[in-house]
Amino acid sequence: MPEAIAGFFFFAAISMVIFALVSVSATLLLVLAFAIGFFTVGGMIGLYSAAAGQYPTSLRTTGLGWGIGIGRIGAILGPNVAGVLMDLGWEQADYFLILTVPLLFAMISTAMLGKQGESA
């Protein structure tokens, strides 16, 4: 299952790069925005089930709670960082390219969970 989640993050990153670099019709941009949201949110939801398998039963709810809480911190900081970058004069394409970094990190981390599960 972690490989499928990593695939979601991979497709989210690819969609994000295309969204940043391609200047085409509004329809294609809407399709790309949908793909970014679909694959990003789908991957994050998949992480809940993958994370549950990483904790012993006695710590499972605490571990997932911490993970969700840290995710909420990112949800708060993300728009603030975007505002700062825009205020500094960053181009929109550069900002979206930077957003691929966390997606790629999530993809690699999740893929490594799958490898860890194979060796255990």
C-alpha cells in the first residue's frame, strides 16, 4: 500500500510541475488543479492508514494524533509562507515549483515505508 500512496504523491508532483510551467487554456489549468488536489489529498488520506501500521497498538491514536496535528501546523504555515514569497516578488511558477519539494519528500518517505515493511 505505501507504494500506491507514493504513486499518488508522484502524480501530484508531476501535475504541479506541469501546472507551474505550462501556460495554456483555463480548462487545462482547471484539470491540472483538480489532479493536484486529487492526488495530494488522496495521498495524505492514504498516509493515515499507512501510519497506523507504524505504531504499536498502545500508541497508535497518539501517534496519528501527533501526525495530524503537525499536518495542521503545515496547513497554517503554508498560506503564510506563500504570502511572504509573493510579497518578496516571487513569480507564481517559481512558487508552484517549490511546492513540488514536499510532495517529492512525501513520495520518497512513503516509498521507504514500503521497503521497511518488506524487510520486517
